[in-house]
Amino acid sequence: MNSKLGWLLALLLIAPITNVMAQAEAPYREFDPMEDYLPHVKGDLRLSGSYKHWKDPKNLDWRMAGNPDENWKLNWKFMDPPFNASVHGGHFALDRGETIFKELNVKGRFAACLGARKGNLKGLRAAYPMYRPELKQVAGLEEMIERCAAKAGRVLQNGSYDNSAVSLYIANQSVGMPIKINVTSAGPLQAAYERGRKLFHTRAGRFNLACSSCHTYQIGLHLRGTVVTSPYGDVAHYPVYRTRYQLQSLHLRFAECNLDTRTQPLLPGSRPYTDIEVFLTGLTNGYPVSVPSERD
């Protein structure tokens, strides 16, 4: 047999086997039905309809807050300032964050590294996550705090108490300002938003649950001792003081949810967590930054 013909026959026989092996190596994934979320806080009108109850932070119905069967309609906004006037761990974290920020911000370098214009932190939290050209990727505020602190020779690991405290202090400079990131124009943020939307609907872990399995399709229903709330407007109060876990960043909350659903958690600052952060921040567009907040 001609040697070239023999090689050709061999390739034809091997190719189907190779294709089957490649398909077998691809991980199996199940997805919840993909929702077309509106990237603005008022999009909740399509989802749970609870937005009308918490859209105006100055006029919440406190009767709902005291009713376990109805407080989910307020999306826990009754735990955001100025309604929760009691001093809690978030206030102490705020003081800690201010101290660390001032130690790092020699000649305004730390603030400049984070993206503050002329050292002014006002509005900075409302613009994160953002695309960072020097990193060639989208980054969250806590990721940039870690990177910028490292330039000053200090370790502030993403997810640590001190990192979240600095994030809380920076967020506090934007209290009352609406979250505003552009995820509708073509670019890195829109791409991250779409990846995050897909991840939000991706089932995983021992219980085979997606984020949307609870926070889209079970809103208002009891999950153990809590009632599931809408994902809209949720990002505005992070980092948040949790009475069980002290100060918690958004990425640590993702990790906690992963553990609760028996899914392998990721490190804060990982690309998948950042993509989900972009997605949820898009769903918070138009809602004001509300810190320091408290949650159970």
C-alpha cells in the first residue's frame, strides 16, 4: 500500500475517536432557564415585583419589616442606613478602614491607583467594577485595593477584614450616589456581565443548584430560617456587617453560598466571581450606595 495512502486512512480512523474523546473531556453542565434581566434596579418589576416596596429608601413600610412573611418584599433594605440607627460592627470597620486608607495614601498615590480623580473618593464606589487597562481585565474595588496596597508594600488580601474595611470606607464616601456601570455598550464590562449572567444560571455542586435556582425562582419562599430575596439592588450595601461573620465582602458572600450548596468555593478576586459581581452590579444600577449596613 502507498505510504501516503496508509497515513491518510490512519488519520480518517483516528479522527472520530479523537472527537469523541474531546467531547468526553468537556464538563457536563446543567443550566436554569436563562432570564433576560434588565440591567437596572427597576428590572425587578419583571422578576418579583418587590421593587415598588423598596425603591424609595426614605419611605419604607416598617410594618413589612416586622412581618417575617413580608419583610422579603423590602429586600432587606430596612437594614440599610439611615433606618438601622444602632451602632454595629460595620461602624467599627469603617473607622478601621479610614485609618488604613490614610496610612496608605501618602501623597495621594493610593487613591490615584484606585482611580480617584484628584484624590476625590466621591463616586468611586458607584463606578466599580471597572475595566482596568493596565490589567487588561475588569476588576472589582477589593481586587484593586489589594493590588494598590501591594505597591505601597502592604498586604491587604482580598476578602480579609482590613481589605473590606478599606473598601467600606471608600464606599462610605459615595453614600446616596446611585450605582452606575455601563453593561449595555459593547466592551469588556458587557462581556463580563454576560459571562456573569450565564454563571448565575449554571447549576453546580452536590445539590446541583445555580444562584438563580433560589434568587430568581424561589423569591419569597422560605429557605430554612430565611426568605429568599431578589438579586436586584443587593450589591449597594457591600461590604456588609454580618452578625455571624463580622465584615463580609461580596466575593466572600459568593464563597459562603458555594459552601452552603456544597460547591467548591473560589478565591476572592477570581474571574468567575468578578463576572458575577459585574452581573449583580448591573442589576443594582440606579440604586444608591448604602453603607455601613447590617445583615443576619
